[in-house]
Amino acid sequence: MASGDEVLRFAQDDTVGRGTTMKTGPAIADILKKEGVEYLFAYPVNHLIEACAAVDIRPIIVRQERIGLHMADAMSRLTKGRKMGVFCMQSGPGSENAYGGVAQAFGESVPLLVIPQGYPRRIAHVPPNFNSTLAMAHVAKHAEPITNGREIVNIMRRAFNMLRNGRGSPVIIELPNDAYAEDAPDPLDYEPVVVTKYGPEAGQVAEAAKVLMAAKRPVIYAGQGVHWAEAYAELKELAELLAIPVCTSLEGKSCFDETHPLALGSGGRAYPKAVRQFLDQSDVILGIGCSFTETNFGISMPKGKTIIHATLDPAHINKDVPAKYGLVGDAKLTLTALIAACKAAGATKRDAGPVAAEIKAVADEWLKEWMPKLTNNEAPLNPYRVLWDLQHTVDMANTIITHDAGSPRDQLSPFWKNTAPHTYIGWGKTTQLGYGLGLAMGAKLACPDKLCINVWGDAAIGFTGMDFETAVRERIPIMSVLLNNFSMAIELHIMKVSTEKYRSTDISGDYAAMARAFGGYGERVTKPEDIIPAIKRGIEQTKKGVPVLLEFITSKEVTISVPK
């Protein structure tokens, strides 16, 4: 945990900002309020916490900085940036600790505003002082210090403009300790920024439409840009118009109903057989709202295919996957234009029966192979059985679920069938253990009527488990599902010697007891017949406002779905 000693040496008197002239800190709080911010995720000391509380922006104080950024991440995602996720922290160690969370949001293209307190300007660039503006620029869309309180309107306008326009990414506004009490403009003339969208060039759309219509085995690969554009209806309309199968990235998962006859599922490190088979047998792949970023935690694109890449950021075209056709713009505008172009070229709704039957045959065969694990009746519990029962117990349309890195991601994502938009928070380009807890808490604040679940393993809870106390203290009733096999099982095959000689992959803990000690509901489950009753008890506790941790004692399952 970061110490506040360094900041306290420079702390302002608690009367700062209460005079007749508005000061920089309160001015920032006023601007955040005008931009619709409801929560400030934070760790002290940062004087902005008090200024925001004064204008009824609720501070959520975490136990470590990274969790606060993860909560802000989910807030931005689930509200589509309308209620922007904002995080602030102290200078020095607080900012240093926060770096990972900023990098995670950068990797997942999530807009969030990060306001580190900075060292006084006279020593901000003197080593060894940590300068957030410089250090975080590599993982941000924009990084800028407040050099003069009179410039605060221009600085914050730039920040929100970049947050709300173009591809999502963190923005860093560093608040030097000695700038907090400077005079802001009087009056504070700030208006919320305009939100713009742009679409692809008409001739390129017409050309791409003809290619799609002529394709023998087209596939749509949908990314999280469909979520940000809220292009769900348009994606469904194009798929049904041309009878095109749809798969998604992990970030795009839930943007297309996975029970739809044309749904293939999502592609991560593990994936359904239909995803791999249909991509490999395709002749044309339309990537919509995706970056096609090469990653070990996403489905790889087969070579030799005709790629139509439709994305918001032109820098992503030809970055990792060669594209024959490029469409730059908002996913909703792009899909609307493609649909219109197809119809203008004579397209009428095709019979999806044959391709839907093919998808079903592949999916049924694959699922049959996995049913022994999904319905396994042994103890220790098979994690696939736990997640299968979870999926068939919750109200899917009213549940938001996320996973942690490693086995929870790979065991959940291929089999969990989302039916409604953003009922799944996907990630994976960079995989920090413990990410899921903060996402679930942020999701619950953004969508209080939803059951919000994070699935993690005993390695991940070791990174961020203390912040279950944050859920209790801040009254955030999530349901945390822990798959505990007392091992870093995914590492067993690459740490054979160290495990045999030194038990290096062994980890342990009674995490249900930990949850109870923090004031939440904790239950340990060891028998298959107790899985569903425990889940139901957990759901009832969340309805009472109590955070829940269900600890399932599982086998060291390492098999994942990677069909050829």
C-alpha cells in the first residue's frame, strides 16, 4: 500500500479552495460534475477527493490503486462513457502503484480519466520523483500536467474531448500539489464537450458490400467497437440479411446473441470448435469494431483470406492482419452504410437455414465432447461443472459476468452463452491477475439492478483479494466465484522441477473465511450437489446488499478448448 508521507509534506491547509475565488481543485470537481461523473475512484492523499465530495461526487476508496482503475474501467464500459470512469491517487508511490491499471485500460482501449497528484512543479522533473505525465504517456492517449490554474478549462476540455471522441484510451491529467490552490478562471466558463462520430467513405463501403455479397463462406468477426457504438441491431441485421455467421473477440463477446442460429461464439485463448472451423473455411472475413491485434489471448486469423477491416482507428488497419479493404469509422455508421449498400446492390434476405444447420452440427458435436467435464459429478469439483451450473442457475439476461486471467478465462468464455449486450466484460490483450474483482464492483455501481459476478482463481485472489473488503465497506453487493485448487495449475507443465523439489506452484487459503471476516457472505463448497444451492444462497445475499464470495474447491483441471 502506498504511503502518504511524501504527499503530506506538501499538503495544503484544509481551508484551501474555500475563498470567494474558485481554486483549481474545486474547479476540476465542478467540471467533472458537469461532465456527468458520479463516482471518483480514489486512494489518498489527493486533495481532489474532498473537492469532489463537496459537490456530491461519491468517492470510492479502494485498498490498492489498481483496483480503483479497474472499477473506473468498468464504469466507462458499462455506461459507454456517458458516466466516465475517473480515478485519482497520490503522487509518488500511489502513482507508481497505479501504472498497471492504466496500462490494462490502454491495452483494452477503454477511456478513463486518471488524475494523479503530482510533486510541486519546482521538483516535478527532478529524479527520483515519479512524473506521471512522462511515465504514463506510453499507455495513454494524452498526458498533460496542470501548469497554471487559469488553464484548467482548456486542459479539462481537451481531456474530455479525447475521452469521448475516437478510439478509447486513458487520459492523464497530473495535478501538481502546489497547483491545487491556484486561482481558476472566474467565472468558470465550461460546457460539456461535443461528442462526434464519423463513418467510412461511400465508395469504399459499396466495394466492400459487393465483396461480402459475392462471398461463398463469409464470416463476421465483431469486436468491442460494436459495444461502444451500440450497433447491436445493425450487426444482427447485416448477419441476417446475408446469412453470415458471427463470432466475436473476448472484448466483443455479448454484442451478438450467442443463442442466435448464426452465432459461432467468442474467440480467446480457448474457443468453441465452430469459431475455428468457420474462420478457417471462410473466404471473406469482415472485422467490425475490432483491432485484429495479435495476442496469445485472442483467436488468430487464418492467412490467405480476403479481409475487410472496419474499425474506428485507421492506425489499426494493416497493423497485424493484412486487409484488402478498409472502412474507417464508427461501427454503427459503418454497418448501417454496409446494409444500405448491400440493399442498393440488390441484396434481399437470404435463407440462413443451411448455414445455421451447419453451425448447429459443429456446435453439438463439440459440446458433446465436453459434456463429461461440464456435468462431472466428482469431488474435488471440476471447474467446468461449477461454471456450467452457474450458467444454468442465474438469470442470464440480468447478469454481468467477467473472469480473471488464466484458467477462469479459458474455462468460462467458450461455454458461457450471453444473450444480451454487455452482460459479459471481456478482456485479454494484457492479462493482470486480479482484474475481474474491480470490473465486477464497477459494473455493480454502473448497473445496480444487475447480478454482477467475477470468476477468479486462487492465484488471482492473492493479488487483489483484500479489496473484497472494499465491496463490503462501500456497500457493493457483487458475487465473487472463486475456483480454488490450491495450485497454480496452469503453470504445472512448465514448472515441473520447481514444483517437485520446492512445491513452487502450491498456494493456499481459506477465502470463504476471509470474506466473512471482512463482513461479507462467504461459503465453501466441496460437493457437486451443493453447487446450485450455494449459488442460490449467494444470489439472495446480494439482493440483501451483502457482497458474496463462494469458494468452490476444485480439481487441478488444465484442459481447455482449443479445437483444430
